[in-house]
Amino acid sequence: MFNSKTSKIKILFLIIFSFIFCFCSFATTASYEGKNYEIKLIYNKEFCPGDPILVQMQFKFLGKLSKLPKDEKIISGKIRLVNSDTDKNLRSSTLFEMKSKKRNSVIYMGMVPTTTWFEKNNYKVKIEYNIGEFENNSFTLPLEFMPKEFVEEVLVLDQKNSDIKNDYSKERMNQIESLNKILDTNNYSFYKDEVLSEFSEPLVCDRRTSFFADRRTYKYTNGKSSTSLHYGIDYGVKTGTEVFSCGAGKVVMAENRISTGWSICIEHLPGLYSLYYHLDELSVKAGDEVDTLSFIGKSGATGLATGPHLHWEIRLNMEAINPDFFVTTYPTIFLQEREKFFRQ
Ligand SMILES: [Zn+2]
């Protein structure tokens, strides 16, 4: 990055960079100021177990840094979810760049999932970043944990559904493995716009038959049972109900699977995917680009289903996260706030 500079200049730069950040944080925004750059950021400080933690940052270059060619201002870094009691790293992922219209600034985003098993208010977020060769900059952001109760339910399965649950055939195992491979992909060059997409529920329906992170017990026809977590939201709608993409992105899977029937997976941001299960028919294929509320198929009862419904699920870095987050918290913080906050 700054290879051609003499070590004298490097030392000067390091002195300039060793300023003390002025940290001011309120609600969901924070800013850091220094001589050569400033960071403004938006994040969801309060979270329920199962919500993702998203941090969107604008790095604005000042003074000497603003005169450097644009390609030298590359920032690399990580977002970490940390246990604030033990400092143990719980999850981490790479920051990715969004497009920015402004010449002297760049916008980066970091996203980590939380799980529905979190119980205590002892989490914080750490952002580690490098600008050029100036390494090991970091700051932490406080988080406020909001407890949430999850539903417990027992599902009595008939013979067909019991058979699906106990199907360990090579075909089913291959289907599980290939979907996991997709969900484990962080395609960092994948983003469409300068701004984040709007999200919406995939259909209009007030009748939810199962909720995110229900603690489920399946009872099989052979008398045995097993427990599992319900990864998404089930909408009780009749077969043939139109289903729409919850956000802009690219279809990365559209096929018939043994356990989830006709299924669609859409990539929205690096590591962020939405899933639609038990469909009756598909209107998209892998590779298609979709917008928020693009028509993608019709609901049904294919695969393991006790009746017609749509299963909608969102995954971040493999972890199933709360889909409602994207239609409640996300628009108020990351769409409305961003307009005011990054405009100045
Ligand atoms: Zn479901």
C-alpha cells in the first residue's frame, strides 16, 4: 500500500494514527474522529436471541489520506461477536465493502449471527480493521441483550412424514450437504447496490402456524421421538398462494428436495440467504436475479409437511436467524437512519 514511502514517513503516519478516538455513542449510531479519517456507523445495539448483529460503517478520509489514490484506501477487517465477561470470541466474519458515491469515503458492512440459545446480557461487538498497512485498529461497541421466550411444540408425524425424517439415503444426505455448502459460502464480491435492499415478508398472511426457533419434538409412528429447532416461520396458506422474494438477490438453488419439497434459496448479501420450502411450483431457476417482492413460486405441501404452508427462513453464516428482524428492526435502523446519518 504505502511501499514507496520512506520509513520516516511511515513513522510520521503512525504517530498521526495513534490519536485517541473520540467516541460518542447513542442508541444505534456512533462516530469516531481522528486526524486522517473518521468513522460513522449504524448498528442494532439492542438484540433478541436469534437476531443478527449488523454494523454499517462509513470511513471518511481526511487530510493526507484523502489525497491517496482510491485503490490505496482499501480497508480490510473483521467483525467479532465477543463474550464481554470472558473476552472469548464467539463468532466472526469479514467486513465487506458497499459501493459509495463519495470520492473520499467508503462504506463497509459487518454481520454476525447470534443464536436463540443466548441467555445473558454479556455480549459486545468488536470491529478490527486495517487501512492500507496501518494494522490492528479496533474498537468495541456495547450490545444490549433483550430476553425472548420461544414456543415449545409437539408434532405427531404420520407414516409419510416419519419416513422422511428417518430417511438417511445417500440422495437425502447429498441434498443436505449441497445446501450446507451453499449456505457456508461468503461471496464477498456479491452485492448489487450502494444501498441495502428493502426486505419484506414473502407473502401477506396473518396466520402463522409455527414460529422462528420453536423448540420442537417430533413423534414418529414407531413410538420414538426427536427434538429440533424450527429454523423459520410457517405461514398457513392454501396451496397455490403466490410467494415473493423477501429481498433483492440471486437465486442460488431452485430444486425438489426430499425433506423440504420444492425449495428456493436466494443469496442477498455475503453469507446472507433466504429459503422458501414446501412449494407447489417454482417460477425461478438458479442464476436468476430477483428484486424485493419478485414472484418466485406458489406455496404447497411438498416434502415433510403436515399441511399446506410456506416455510420462510433466513440464514447468516449458516446460522438460522430471526426473519422478522428484517421487516421490523432492520428498516428503522438501516434504511431510515442511514439516510440521515451518512448524508452529512
Ligand atoms: Zn417450517
